[in-house]
Amino acid sequence: MPKHKLDNLLQKIGRPAYQILPIENKTNETLAKEQLLTASKFGGDPYFEAGEQWPICGKCENAESFICQLDLRQAKDAQLPSSFGLLTFFYCFQCFPWDAPQPGWTVRNYPQADIAKAVSIEKPAPKQVGFFKKLFAKNNASENSKVSLVEFKSFICYPQLDELDEIAEGLAPEFKSLQAEVEENGKEDFCDIYYQTIEQSGQDSDNFGTIIGGYSQWIQCFPPDLKCKHCQSWMRQLVQLGSEKKLDIMFGDAGCIYLSICDEHPQEISMMLQCF
């Protein structure tokens, strides 16, 4: 198979994205408290505005854990809807929801987040929970998770093969032709060639880390029902949240949470968790 055919295909499907990397030893000591409330970060005190309350899990009625906040205005090349600003994410490690519409997770979007609007809200004290829930929660997240500012690193993101097969309807003939050409040859595996070509293209990212935009790097497989409930269009990645062991943030066994949107209905955010 001529390599240039696959290179041309990758150029058509690659999406700009941002890898979110914790900055070691850069925490609340580097910024004033007011600045830290609006900064992109893992852990610490989340951004709130006047009149809001801390998110409460609809199942166990305990306060959800604050995981991170990311200012999507810093990810201009990710081609996300302009309605997104500072995104905050909360998760209930006691109930451990796997997908929507299960309760226990909250996304809040602040298009015009600003230091002048920021307020601090104390996290409500936990209610009594059973022994096993306490044990399960303890093994997955610390209530006093570490705080870390982050940096945004841009790169070009490519889909996994099973997602490409589902969503790239306009490229189906070209894609199928490449697969058939490799299969006829019988000496190479198209899957190996595909991922080797991506690696050789210079993509430098942690596939299962935190990513803004681009394509979800599914741990298990591409969910075939990832469609907007309003228009049945394929949803695309808003943010992928990877486990951060050094920050005491673990989604099961080093899993990822995937937040997806439909461009026509961006207010509807879908959540899904997959683990190794």
C-alpha cells in the first residue's frame, strides 16, 4: 500500500487538540487566591459564581468531589463551540457513575468566567455512608486531592480505527479501499499500519491522559450509540479526563471519563467512563 494514501487520509481526519499536563511543583503558592479560582487546574477550590451551590449527588446526597476546571478559551484551535468558557467537573466517587443519565457527576460552564465574579463555597460535610462505599471511595480518590496548575500542549489528534469506521461516512470509500488493498497483499495488518503511521507523524500525546477537543481515545471501544438524543448526529469529544495518580485522582483502574457534545446542541453534554 502506498504510504502517501494513508498520509492523505490522516490529513483529512486529524483534529487539533490540547493535551492537559499537570505542572509539577506549581500550585496555589504561585498565584494569589483570587487568581487561582479562575485558573485551569486539578483539585483545590473550584470556581463558583454568586447564587450557586456545591453540586450534590442525586443518588447518595453527598457532595460530589471537585476534579478539575479547564478554561476552554485557552484551547482556541480545538474548534469547540464559542459558548464554552471555564469548564468545571465534579464526580461522586461513592456512587461511581459510568455514564449519563446516572446521577453523581456535574459539568458547569462559565462562558464569561472572571476573577471579579468568582466566589468561594465550602464543600458540605459528608453524610454517613456504608463501610463498603467508604472503602471503595477511599481507593479511588482522596477528599484532599493534591492541587496542580496545568499547561496546554497542542497536537493533532486522530481517531481510533473503530471510530473512524463509524463516523467517517464521507471517507468510507477511500478508507475501505485502503483496507482492501492491504488485505489483498496479505503481508501487513492494516491496524498496525494505521497506528504506526500516526506514531511516525510526530503525534506526541498521552492517549489516556486529559485531552481537550480532538478524538476520544477509548480504553474499551467506541460506543456505537454515541449520538445526540435530539438530532441523532454523532457526538464528538469536548474533554477527555484521564486518571492522575500523582494527584490522587483515579477513575477506577486508571480509567478515563469522556465528555462529548453535539455541535448542533452543545448544551447537552454526555458522560461516559471506561476502565482498563
